[in-house]
Amino acid sequence: MQLRYAFRLEPSPGQRIALARAFGCARVVYNDAIAARERARAAGEPFPTAAVLSRALVTEAKKTRERHWLGEVSAVVLQQALRDAESAYRNFFASLKGERRGPKLGAPRFKSRKDDRQAVRFTANARWKITEVGRLSLPKIGEVRIRWSRSLPCVPSSVTVIKDAAGRYFASFVIDTEPAADAARMPDSDQAVGIDLGLTHFAVLSDGTKIDSPRFLRRAEKKLKKAQRELSRKQKGSKNREKACLKVARAHAKVTDARREFHHQLSTKVIRENQTVAVEDLAVSGLARTRLAKSVHDAGWSQFVNMLAYKAARYGRTLVKVGRFEPTSQVCSACGHPGGPKPLKVREWTCPACGTVHDRDHNAAKNIKAAGLAVTACGAQVRPEHVPAQRGEAGSHGIQTGVRAA
């Protein structure tokens, strides 16, 4: 499978200017491609092909007086910008036809130099390389210093240079992992675990382990409010406002990085210690529209579950997502008696059938584990999807009209 390894870059002032030039040229070519397709759509003509756009917007544009500065950056960067525009339209049309999973996508929009994220991609054709002293050599930019936090498992196929809203530069390498090497990194395990995600505790495991919620956003709220208040007092378009914007972005980046690091450590620990992991498929988008929206976003359940998913696929583990409508908090994990729905303020309850005293979250984690093991045993989904009835199965099967069936 393909993975990304991201490392922090430390470009010099001259390299920052060269990177800004590359960001700008890629953005202009991307916008020109969007404009060309929109003109064709308005005129009722077929969309120009990738070859036509490449010849008109890159090769011929370099010879003009208005776009001669496109030759100051690597041609691969410009070609990749055209591919990004083509991919954006492909995803948009697939979303319209229902062929793409997830929320509906809108039509591609123009990029702005004021966007929070700027990126350019270098493929193998650009002849970039990692030097012997550990620097990243990029065409028409130079050898950029890079902070190596770990070694790359294999030779990367491409690298994307990213500048985020906080003004930080990153190099994101795409690598192809080897299944045999990944399997050797993780020890064999016969354990299974169920995870109940929540707000009071970030996660409660079926073995009784409770992991407190770090609440990174709540802890940094005071500092964020102060930075945002200072930003609101600055005049629009001034240098002081740019500095205040950067200060706010860095405060948010610190919260995001801390949350991501927590999710990585916890997900790796869970995958390493268990062969089967069961987790509830929560409706995060729906919960984010309630009064608990800030706490739900602060927890970051979706990011954590996504990390569990790709790490389980990488290391040969099994991840089971239990349906969100399963009554995991209502059923007794000891005898299976349905206790009925309970408000969130009820944290402990006693089973009326067997008399077992349950912790609400621990009981839910046990039921999630049992549902996950049932799925792995029979190979079926916990809650099967709706399927159309077969021909001949639907209907009353001979019941006369007007006769009510019991």
C-alpha cells in the first residue's frame, strides 16, 4: 500500500522565494486550466484534452510576454498542476453520477494566493533527489535542509512540498510499503478488543482500560481567544494583521499537531497489542451539529478511526466497525438482557435480570467487542445493508384482497 512520510523543511530565504515562485506558477496554470474548461462549457464545446491544455497553457504560454516567467520553475510542477485540475473535474463528475463515495463535491474553484495551503509536487521526471548529507535537492530551488525524524523504508516515488497556514514547510514523500516487512514489524497477537469512544473518556476498552480525553482545544482556548482578539483589532491589509493571522494559525497548528500525535500513539498501541479491533461507527457529522459540537471536533474520532483502519490494513490486523444503531449501551454484556434506552447522565446501571452492576462505557465496549468477534466468526456485517427483494418474494403470496393477516 502507499503511504506518506512527512518531514519538516527549513528553506533559506532565497529558497523561500524560489518556492513562492513555484507555488504561484502552479496556481496560475491550475486556474488557467479551470478557466479554459469553463469557457468550453459556456460555449457548448467539448472539454479540451490534457494534451491540448499542456501545449497551450505551458509550452506556448512560456513564449508569450504575459507568461514568460513560467519558465523559471520546473516544468514538472506545471504538468502536475494540470493533472490536479483534471483530477478535480474527474472527482466532481464521479460525485454527480454517484460513483464516488462520501459527500457530494462541488465544481472545481480557482485557487488564491491567500489560501491557507500551498503545494507543489515533484515526480521522478523532475530528477529530485536526497543528497548524501541528507538534504532534499529540488530543481531550480536548490538543496533544502530537512529534519529527519525517522528513516524512509524505501525509495519514494514522488515528493510534495507544502506550506501550511502557520508558515511551515513540509516535504511529503510517497512510498510503497512491503507487506512482508510490515508483518515482521508487528508481533503476532491473538487478543481482541472493543473500543467505546466518548467525551468524558476519549476511549474505554473492553478490558476496563479508560483513556482520558486530552481536550487539546479546551486547554488552549484561553490562548486562542487572546490571539483572535488581537487579530480582530488589527487593520485589514496591514502588516500587523498578517503577523496576527500568523500567530493565530500557529496556535491552531500546535493544537492540531498535539491531537494527531495522541491519535498516532494510541492507534499504534492498539494495533500492536490486538489482532481484532472493534469500534463503533459513529455519526460524527450529525453529532457535530449538536450542542456538543466543539467537544466532538476536539476529540477527533474520525481521524482516530481512520488511523486504525489504515494501520490494520498495513499490518494484517482486522478492524470491524459496528453499526451505530446497535444498542451497545442498553444490553447487558453478562446475560444479554435488554435494559432499554438510558439518558447520558446515567453512568452506571444494574441489570434487572442478573443483577450485574455495569459501568455504561465499559459495558458498551464489551458489547462492541462481542459484535466484532461475531462478525469475524461468520464473515457477515453486524447490520446488513438493505437489498432489493428477489422477484417472486415480494407480495402477499395468495392472501385474498380485503382479508387482514394476523
